[in-house]
Amino acid sequence: MPIKLVVFDVEGVLIPKRRFLLFEASRGHSLTFFIKFAIVGILYSIGVLSLERSLRVLFRSLKGKQMGELSAEFRRLPLMPGSEELFDELKTLGYKTALISSGLPDTFVAELAERLGADYSSGIQVETIDGVLTGEISGKVIKEVGKVAALEEIISLEGLSSESCALVADDLNNMQLLKICGLRIGFNPDYMISRRADYVVKEDLSEIPRILTGGVMLENRISTSNVLRELIHASGLLIPFLCIYLFNNIIVATLLFMAVFIYSVSELLRNFGTNVPIISKITLRAADRSELHEFNTAPIFHALGIALSLLIFPARIGYAAIAVLALGDSSASLLGKRFGRNRIPFNKGKSIEGSIIGLIIGFLGALLFVDPITALVGAVVGILIEALPLPLDDNLLMPLAAGISMTLL
């Protein structure tokens, strides 16, 4: 059935994933207040708290805040690069568009829809008295299947069916929509969406119209930022040699933990508008378009994966695990992007060709430190982890899984 309506999640697709409005609103409060927000977000993300319960806790924490202040903070949130161009193109192609958010006030979603030229919008009903938040919220989108109800209302008005709808989403909050829409597109998706999407788009929203009109992704392209990112990633192979020839494992691991702290502070400052010399410049050069306005966590997990490998495993095993991560993961990502043609069925964001390349190069890297059988086992396990849609970052899981498998031989 031809696609007539394109439905967009807002946070993580049109607004950067880690620039959630309620966290932005907590900036002016105490550190304890911010930590409370962060804990609620984590509990929701791992399934301990429901969406509705999480939102009610967060909005009650904002009781007494001026709605005008929240509105100003929303307007300061950056849009994902290419958002406005995307909606212009979809309109030219004749698609109807809808924004459905379960994290933003309805008036804010409507304002964004007007800015982008979207046809429909739906968000949370936020109660105010004299322009001040009471902390109470309502509306269908905060319920477990609320986004489905919002979509059904739209397709009823348009005289469509859910099969004629395409969904663009990034996280598990959209699983109910994913089950009913005719075309499912994951944009920088989490592991749940990666497993079930028909297509996965990373970095560039401009790929979406091509999928809608022909079901074909754009030609594989490698940008300068892709190359720089993977070169930094591959440079992790230098760490074992630092341990062998200059320092011991504990010293190098300690330096990595210090680097994680410094980088984290740099990223926080960058997201608050203050660039740290050298560090922020490198981050901006290596970041893809979707990461320019959010906290980039990949280097943190990469450094932690290496540091833990140094501390947990026997020296040679740890070095081989680091080689699998540094060379296997970077080559699978970069060369898979260039030469990948066949998507992995259970993870549309990765290619079979990329995984094969990563396996071979990761194996060759591990051979520098261990025997061929051990290297092969580590590379196979590491690349399997890289290919699977998992809830934790593969930069952390790859070396740990590879190291454990080689240790057990």
C-alpha cells in the first residue's frame, strides 16, 4: 500500500536525543534536582518506571515554573540538521506529515509543526494556572498505547489506514506505533527499534525521502567526520604498546579514566555553549550531523572498554581484546558503510559485508598478541557483539565479551 502519511517522533529525531526539554529545564536548579531528573530518566530507559509515571514525577518537580520560561527553553533547543529541508521535500512530494510526542507539551509540538510545515501534531496536555505549571499533566500520548490513539485520530481524519503510514522513530517509546505502521524507519535507533525497523538511517535525515519513494537507501558515502572518527577509534591499538614499552596497565587505565572525566566535562561545557580548546574542536570535527548538538557518549564507552580490558584480563588477552575493538569495530563501521550492500536481518543498521571485514581485520589485530585460535575466537565473539542490537554500547561490550571468550579457552 502506498505511503500517504509520515509520522515523526520528535525527541531523538527532530530534536537531538540528549537534549530532552525537561532536562534542559532542570539546568537552573540544584545539582540534586538535576540528578533526580537523570535517575528518573535512567529508570524509565531500563523499564523500571512507566512513561506516564516518569513524566508525572518530572513535571511535578517543575511545579511553580513559569510556562513562558519553559517555552523559551524549548525554543532554544536546536533542531536536528536537515529537519526543515526534509519537511520541505516531503511536502513537495505530496506526503502528509505528523509530529507525535509523549515528552513535550502539546502547544510546543504544535509550534514546531507550524515551523516545519507539518500537517498534524500531538503532545502532552500540561496544566497551568495564570501561566504557572501546576505539575499535573494529562492526554492520550502519556498512556501506554497513547501514540497509537493519537495516530488513529489522524488517520481517521485523513481517511487512511495505518498501513499507509510510515513511522520515523528512535526509541522503545514508539514500539506500539512500530507494530501498526506500514513502513518503519529507525533514525539513530536504540536496540529495540534496530531489531524491528524496515530501514535504519544514521546521521542524515535526507535519506528518508529516498526510502519513501523507492525503498532504496542513498549511495554509501564516507564523510570526513566518518574517517576522523574511525581513525580515533582505531588509535586504541596504540594502548597495548604504551603498556608494553612505556607504562604498566594500571597507570594507562588510570590515565584513561582521567581522560574520560576531562572529556565528559568538555562535552557538558560544549552543550552549554562553551567550547574547550582542542577537545571540543576534535569532537566537532569527528561528530556526525546528528551529534553536533548533543552529548556524544561513544568516546566514553570506548575508553572505558579499553581501561576495563587492561584491568580485568591477563595482559596478552586484554591487549587482543583491545585490538578487536580498535581495528574490528572501526573497519566494520567505516568499510561496511562504503561496501555494505546486504543488511543484517536482525539489525538493519549494520551490513553483512562490514561484519566480515571487521572479523578479518579484528582477527589480524588480535594475532599481534595471542595465538591464531584464541585470536579467531575473540574476533568472532567481538564482531558478533558489534552486529547485535544490544542495550549497551558495543564500544564497552565488544572488548569485554572478546576478552572473556579468549580467557575461557
